[in-house]
Amino acid sequence: MKKIAIVANSAWNLYNFRLNLAKAIEDSGYRVIFIAPYDRYSDLLENEGFKVHDITIKARGTNPIDDNETLIKFKKLYKKLQPSIILHYTIKPVIYGTVAANIYHIPVINTITGLGSALIANNFITNITKQLYKFSLDKSFKVFFQNRDDMEFFLKNKMVKKDKCTLVAGSGIDTKKFSPIKSIKNSSNNFSFLLIARMIRDKGVYEYIEAAKMLKSKYYNISFNILGFFDNSNNGSIPKDTIKTLHDKKIINYLGSSDHVIKYIANADCVVLPSYREGISRVLLEAASMAKPIITTDTTGCRDIVKDGVNGFLCRVKDSKSLAIKCEKMFLYSKETREMLGKNSRKIVIENFSEDIVIDKYLNYISQISPSFYKFKIKIDHKIVN
């Protein structure tokens, strides 16, 4: 049975975003293996019946020695495992995994899940990253982009050829799992906003906090909840003490972190994400699938999901006043109007972002890789292994 490898910089990513794709690929007659640095989600993938191969990847590192070691490890793994096709996600697997796969003529489908800080900045590292992308994506069978803005950026900077590009609606949402359920809030009189994000500046956490200050000074029956973990590895991380102080002052209500967001979304009247930029926001898709109205920023990866005035509102990026105005407008809407916005949200997801749509697109391109294309040869001790 032919093997397809699915590769990312964390098992968490694979478990949360690629599991159903893997199951669909196996249902199509392939055997799927996962490759990612070991974490507790590796065991969960194993429990689902998949073999997980560990690899060391420093996701945010820029040390060329570390990256060269990552490339060598990819080469060794691909030589040993001999997958017929490889699906790469996240920047370093896309770049170094593709280079390694090309050595053994293994066809690759790469997915660009976002630009990342290395491309958004304008420095020496940015130029190196662009060249690495250009080299690796030229070796790809197909390159998936999760939003048009990112695709246009890559095309404009000549990092990929247009005939290799295709758009895909994020990772896709399981609309059966993320379906509307009745709220179990203790108090029906309290209006609840919810931000689900890592505690970093780029998610618009500070703008959300400032909007909370503005509105809580006007309305007693409004709450601004936050769910998310602290990412100390990120340069824009928000200190725990800051959040704790705001929580103690009842400006925001910090809920901690959780892998099970459904009950938190269900209890929210509106989900908010004032992010500076996304690939495609998974949180907004999950909330929309659960028929929640949304407030987010008019930026890449956020405005793709929200039609202003149809299923929520768009505010300006890095503008807490603009966010507060849209939050107040949502708060003052009738329950019936918010429910209508929520129904529109779910309709948008079902028609454009359903997991079935995304999976079908991957299976379509996998099927286009002909047997002659993936009949690769690997030289091992002067022997040829087909």
C-alpha cells in the first residue's frame, strides 16, 4: 500500500487540523504516516491508529546550523520511510522538507498556512526566506494557499509560479462537530464577548482590553472573556501578570486555556478576534459554524470569513476605538438580529469552508499525481529501491 506522509512543525497542528484529512486519505486506499516533533498530541495520533515519526524542528529559530540539521533529518526520514507523496504544512517543513523530498523525487503538495513574521518583516532574514521559498516551491507539485492575499504576495515576490497555485478554504471545518448548541450560561442578562487566541500582541489582545475598558464604563451587564494560552516563545507575548491584574479588576474575565472550545463558544453572544493578520482564522470558522455573530479586523484571513453587516462586523486593525464601536453596536442589537447574523455565519461556513470541500480538493490533486510521477528511486549502498 502506498504511503502518504503529512508533515508539520507540531503534532498539535496535525491532530487539530489534519486528522480528518488523514482519515479520508486512508479511506481512499493509502496509508498515512505523520511526521512532527514529539508532543503529547503524538500519542493522541497514535491512539487514532496512525504512526507518528519524531523530528526536531525549531519552528521560530533562524540559526542556519539548526536548519541544516533539520534538512539532514528530513533526508534521513524520507530515505527510510519512502513515502509516495508528501503533504507539508508550516514554513520549515515546506522549505526543508521539500528540498529533502526533491532529492528522492518524491512529489510534494505544500500548503502555505500564513506569511509568518519572517516574511512580514523587511530585513536580511526576510530576503533569505523568500529565496528559500522560491527554491522549494519550484519543486512542488502543487502549492495550496489559504487566502488570496497570501497567494498574491508570493506571486508578486516571484516565490512561486502561478500554474502551481490553488486556493483552499483553510483547513476546513467539521460542521457537524461545530454545530449550533444551546447556551448554558448562568445569567441570560449578561452579554458575553469572547476572544479565543494565544496571549500575544498580534492577536489584538490589547485592543480587545481597551475596548472592554470603554464599554464596561458604560454598561454593567457586559463581559469580555478571554480564552487562550501564554506563548512565552513569541516576542509579542503578553505577561501573565498583566492578564491577572485585568482579571482581578474585572475588566476582562480570563478563562484559562482549553483544547475543547465548543462549550465556551456556545456560551458567547459574540466571538471577537481583532487580529493583525491570519492565514485563515480557525477560531472564527469554528464560531461561525456554531452560528455565532463575529467581530474581527478588516485584514487578511479575517475578512475572508466575515461579511460586514451580514454575519458580523469588520473593524480597523490596531484600533481599539473602532473595535469598541462595533462591539457596542452588536451589544445594542436585538437578540433576534444577532441570531440572524449567526445563521448567516453558519451558511457562509457550510457553503465555503466545510471540511468536505477542503478534503475533496486535496484528494483531487493527490489523484492527479500519476503512478509514473511518484515511482521514485532511492540510491542506497549503490542499490536501487523502487
